[in-house]
Amino acid sequence: GILKIDTNTHEGRVFFQGLQKVLALFFILLEAFIYVFMGGLSPDLALSPSAFRNMQFLLVGQLALGGIIVLFMDEVINKWGFGSGISLFIAAGVSSQVFVRAFSPLTQSGVLAFGTGQAPVGVLWVFFRALASGNPLSAVEALATILMTLIVFGFAVYAQAMKVEIPLSFGRIRGHGIRWPLNFIYTSNIPVILVAALIANLQLWARLLQGRAEEATNGVMHWLSLHIFGQFAGNVPVSGLVKWAYSPNLLTEVFSAIQSGIFNWISLAQALTFALFMMAGSVIFSIFWVQTAGMDARSQAKQIMNSGLQIPGFRRDERVLESILKRYIFPLTIMGGLTVGFLAASADVVGALTSGTGILLTVMIIYRLYEEIAQQHMMDMYPALRKMMV
């Protein structure tokens, strides 16, 4: 509602889509600059200052070109395929990470692990290696990592499939109706993405302030870095807000405690704080998203009325329909936000093969792709394949 664009007209749709493309190109370039110049992707430090700066601009151009290619491929898939190209890229990236961390026989340095004495990246090979070397504790830890990932995947799929269906009928056509689905995870994975972005921004500002604090031993920046935002030791936050908004690997902590007999209770408190932050943030962003994305009861009631539908047995009135939808939408918003926050935090806390946000993204993208295939191609599908899809 900030910009008054009428997407019901041809001119409004053209303007809206053009504005989207311009903003997409702007943010591709902006994110590339931020990522390179904030140290997320840095050239060799042994270069001269001028060569270092030129290499930074070259990396920005490379990232921007990659982003534009992804944007164009998304356009191709939206026009000639089904689903979203960017979503498929996300799902492919997360799936690739899970596959590599589960099955890769290479070490961190990229050489074949067998015969080198170094641990492979793939957790499955770590499991077999630990069994062969007579180290059952390491084998159980590797197996637990795989099982935890599968459990989180399973819960995410189950939660995504849950929905409330409201029966609707066409007012002028008796005997014909549809069911209006309200998913249990009503706001999808948007809230957990926004919480993850908030944490990433918090970490970014903490790193920037830490760099300023290292240059000056006193002042406001130094105090904010030490006592508010916190500081990093390598890539691990050790103090401040970033420490309590960071997920430790409790699975590793538990197995380390079994070996040493000492459990780090700070890690448990850190994990609980992180989980509560993810769940509370997901609920807040769920409410925010429902109100701003046209998913509230009033907007849904208006959409249903414009489609010529009504709830059987009730007067055809937008206010009546809105009051009925309110019974479902607000509870689903709260419970769905809590669920996605809990699932994302659980995967991070138990040390799954990829991040909790990545798991949720992949599950929901693939499930939505399945629904689109089922809706658009069910009638012309081979009978055996159609039976499997149903």
C-alpha cells in the first residue's frame, strides 16, 4: 500500500513488473558490493593495494553477472516451465550441501581422504571409518547427525502437508463447490527467512564495530562492540548479542561431555536463547507478513467474494466471511510461526547436515512444486504417474 499500483489494469501490471526488475538489478549490485567490500569474499591479501582494489571490483562484477544470469533463468522458468527459478536454485544449493556433507569422500582441502589419515567431509564415511577404527562414540555421533537431519526433514514435510480446508460453494450454481485451503504453516517460510536476515545483519554490524574497536581502544564504538553487539574469535561469536543469537552444536557438546565428563552449560543456555529468539521472531514476522501481504482475514474474504464464492449455510456477506476466517487465520499465523521457528532452530542446534532455514526452504519449495505439477498437469498425466502423484 505504500505505492498505489492498480495491478488489475494492463498498465499497472507492466509498471509493477518493470519496477520489480529494476529493484532486483539494484539489489543484485548492492549485495555484491556489500559481500565483497565487507570481507565476505576477499582476494589474496598479498596483492598490492591497487591490484587488491581492482580485484575487488572484478569480484563484484562476477557476483553481479551471476545474479543477473539467475534472474534471467528465473524469467525463463516462470514463462516456459512451472515453479520459480530462484526457488529451484535455492533447493538445488541446499540439496547439494546435504549430499556433499553426507557422502563426500574428500577432505576439507579437497583431496581423497582414504590413506591420508584425515577425516572425510562426508558424515557417512566418517561413520564407517569410526567403526573400522574401533571408535563407537564417533560412529554414533555421525549416525545421530544423519538421523537428526532426516527427522527434521520429516517433521517439516508433515507440517507443510497439514491444512484446514473451508468448504465454499458458488452462489448461483447449486451442487458445485470447492475447498479453500489454509495451510498450517500459513505464512510459509517467510518469517524464518526474515529472522535469519536479522541475525545476519546483527553479525555484520558486530564485525564492523569490532574492526572499529580494534583501531581505537576507547570511545562509543569500542563500548558498543564490547558490551552490546559482541565480538568474534575467528568465525565464532564469543560475547554480546551475537553470542546469544548464535546456535552451538549441542550434539557435539554432548558427545564431548561423554568423553571428558564435563558439559558446557553455557552452550545449553545459548541454544535455548537462540531457539526462543527464532520462535519469537518468527511469530512477530508472521503477524507482520499476514498484515502486509494481503493474507489477513479481510483480504481473503474480499478475494473469496470477488470469485463469486460463499460458505454454504451463511449469508453472502463479506463481514460474515471475514469473521469466520478470523477464527482460523490468526491461530494458524501464531502456530505456524512457532513451528517454523522451532524446526529451523532444532536443525541448527542438533547439528544437521545443513541449516534449519535451508531445510525448511527446500521442503517447502519442493512441496509447492509438487502441488503445481499436480494442479496443472494432472489431467494429461500418464495414469500410473497420476496415481503416484495423488
